[in-house]
Amino acid sequence: MDRERVTIEGAVFLTTLHLAGPIGLLALHGGVEGGTAELAREVASRTGATLLTFTQPTGPPQHIPSIRMSPCAPLTTFLAHSTLTISLHGHNRRSAPRTIYVGGSNRPAARVLATALSHWAPDFVPLTTLSEIPNPLRGLHPDNPVNQTREGGVQLELPVLARTSHPAPTCPEVPPTEVVDALTVGVRLLAAHRGANGPGPRES
């Protein structure tokens, strides 16, 4: 794995990049959305996916919106290598403590992951209908890195209960086993579809 410090809008990030398969697991806000980096790392290790995480080892955590995460070298390399991105984020909506919002531009891939989550992590509710996903969580902006790989991607907005097993922050966080298992199955299904039929389907 390659580790590199980058500065974006005055915030210092530690990036961890591992180039592997054509599906990429991305955690842009590992420093402030607890458990997302750990979840991306575990699923990538199980599936042979490419991995890129951003954490903030020093200073107060800063949340920079995805569309402003500048094209630093690790991100540029990740986007050039991967063909489909799965970007993991965290939401804290108290009205939806078990809802996983499944956004991003690749809607067929979104439905594959949602089906895997429904089956393997039944305590959570994956929501794929874009009109029912809060606008800031839809992940559709063209400047969002999740949409900048060749086949676009899927943005998963995970509640706290779906990305950490502990009520208080720990370091590192420990994502729930059922969510790790579900995303592992989903990524493997996407990879198998690619292997059998070439690039996966993508709606306009």
C-alpha cells in the first residue's frame, strides 16, 4: 500500500492507496465519518478491489464536501485505475438511524448493492429511489469523484449503526460484521458480472 500526505483547503490528510481490481472502494471522509475507512479497507481486502482512504491524523477533523476534494495525486491515480467506484460516507440523520441511502450515477450497480444489503444486513433499510434520498446525499454531482470513473459509481451513505459496532468512537472503528459481509457479497456480484459480460450495465 502507498501512503501519502496531501493538503486540501488547508487540511492535512493521510491517504492510503492500494491498486488492485477494477472496482474501487473509496472513503473520502475517513477522518470525520467514523468507520467508513475501516469498512472500505475490510471489503477491499476480501474482494481484491482497489482501495483509497483519506484520514486526518493531526489537527481538528474537517469535512470538505466530496465535490471539492481536489484531484490530488492519489485520487487521480485511483480514478484512472478503477472503472467503477463505491464511495462510502456516513450520515447522522436521527430520523433514519437504520437507513442506508444508495446514491451515485450507476443505478444498476446501486441496486445490486442494495439487494445484497437487504439480504445480508436485514437490520438496515437500503433506499435506492433517488427522489426519496435527501438531495445532499444523492451523490449525483459530476464533480463528485464517485462519478468520475468510466462506469460512474455508487455512493453509500451509512448511518452510525452501519459503520461502527461501538456507541462511542474507537480507533480504529470496527464496522458491523453483517454490513461487511453484505458489501463483500455485493462487490463480488458486481465483479462476477463484469467477468461474465464485460463492463457492467449503466443507465443514462
